[in-house]
Amino acid sequence: MTLDDLPTPCLVLDLGILKRNLAHMQAAITRHPGVVLRPHMKTAKSLKVAELAAPGFGPITVSTLAEAQYFFDGGWRDQIYAVGMTPQKLDQAAALGLKVITDDADAAAAIAAHPGDIRALVEIDVGEGRGGVPPDEALALARILGPRLAGIFTHAGHSYAGRSEEDMRRIAEQERGGAAHAAQALRDAGIAVDIVSLGSSPTALYAQSLAGITEVRAGVYMFGDLFQAQLGTHGLDDIAMTVLASVIGRKPARGAVLLDAGGLAMSKDRSTAAAPVDYGFGLMLDLDGTPSFGQAILTRTHQEHGEVSPAPNLPIGAKVRVAPNHTCMTAAAHPCYHLVDGGREVIAVWDRVNGW
């Protein structure tokens, strides 16, 4: 089977690029003695990818209970569920032996009172402004958790607003400093802290020091995407996952073609105005995954239609590949990956888990 034989739209994953990306991140983490990589599987959601990213059933991060169950059934036992935990989910979390996170006193009390085997990390906010408490407030939650405390957790999602190496290094140090400060405050109060966990792909790659940190979580680095390329964390040729699509319409008057990969197949996440290059909703590549069409941008998406311009007047039915702007969201609508290794031959099909 080759890419020409596949129905569209579908996901294509290049094994060689995936392995290269995994090795690049592992090398970046190895620079920091004593720090463990805990890959975030929310991007790939695949047992086969986990075998490469966390070999030997190493520690992983998940974002849904469906993921947690899927990886648990596959043999992965050391998982952090990296989303705030509600009391209604504690029974399942305990059954899976999950480490959970919390930034709420009532949730922490429910975790502390639960009869099952469950531990929690206090989530702190180091500048993203999403979940988490200020580092100085971690102690109060740690005391509520008592022996259920596993450690400190943070995510510098605001690193995606950076546009230079200097920005990334500054945010990485802000993240490291906040997490280490919170952990030290707990230790100064006589509370043991086993895990100090942080991470995003940009800060993991650009951090100059991880002093006081025990593990790093990152996920999108495995597949890469246009947004990561804009941030400079990898090149365009490091995007391992693309969407295979077919031309379903030609609009020569406006220099465009229509593809059968629209908002559902590609996601509605797009480049930002502040980015150096506006890739819209994706960049159209040829069937070999190279940008031979130049800056052929997916400029508009409807549910099942994607419009690319400027684009050559390709024949109806012609197959192309589209590099995604946000690979995590793009993959979320698809059931599997069609594996290639630098060519057009499909060498395997890998499943993935969806839903919650």
C-alpha cells in the first residue's frame, strides 16, 4: 500500500522524523543530570509512539482518563494526569494508580480523604495564567494533602508567546525558579517533596538550568508543527505528522484549490499575527512531504473544505499533504496514523485513543 491508495483525509506519520525528534529531546534533557523526561502523550495518544517515547514503560503524562486507561492497559503504570481533578473522577484515577494535580483546597481535601491509592501534585502558576496557585501558596495545599502529596507541578504555556531564544530561556528560567521555590518552601516546612515537575516543548529545549527539578514533561516535540517551527524549536523538515488530502475543487480565478481537509481534519487553530510567517491553518506540501508548491497556505477552512492559496491548478483527485499548525488538535479527529519512513510506502498503521 502507498499513500496513493489511502482514503482522504487521514494522518501520515513519518517514522524517521519521529525518531529524530525523540532523540533530539532526550539529548536536551540528558544535559541536565538527574532530570527525567516524562513525555506528554496528549499529542500522540498512541501505544506505538509511547513504546518509542517512553521505552520500558517509563513515566508518561496524560490529559484524559481515556488516555490513562488506554496506556494503563498497555502496561504504563507511572502516569501523571495533567488536568485538574474533580472528586467524581477520583475512583477511576485511584484504580489506575494515577498521580493527579490540584490547585484547589476542596479538591485537595477530597483527594486526601479518598480511600484509594492516589497521590497529588500541587499545581503552581509561573506566568501562564491558566491553572495553578502562586508558588507562595503551595504550602497551604500541601498541608491539606498531607501524606498524599507527591510534589510540585507547573506548565509554562506562555512560552508559546515567545519569539526568540532569549524569550524562551527567560520563560524557562521563570518556570524553573517558580517550581524550585515552591518545592523548597515545602521542604523548609518539613514536608517531603518527591517530584518537581515542569515542562513544555519550548522550555524543555531552551532551559539553561534545571536545578531543583526532577522531571520534564513535553509532548508536541514528537510530531512538531508549524507553530513550533515558527518558535524555532525545530525546522520545517522536522514535522513528522501531516494530513493526507485530495483536491476536490479548482478556483483558478483566485489562484486556489479546495481540499477535503477542512476544519475537522486540520483543526481551527491557526497562526497568530505576531508569528514571523502566517501559515494560516496549514502549509500544503507535495505527496513526498516537501514544500514544492512554495507558500501554498490553507487560508480558509469550513467543516469539510479547506482552501489553499496561492496554489497550482492541480487536477481533481490529486493527493497532497498538509503540515498542521497545531499538531495536537489536528490529530484529535483521526483514529490512526499511516506510517511511512521517508517515502510513500505505508509500512504500518498505528492506532490512537480519542475521547475523554
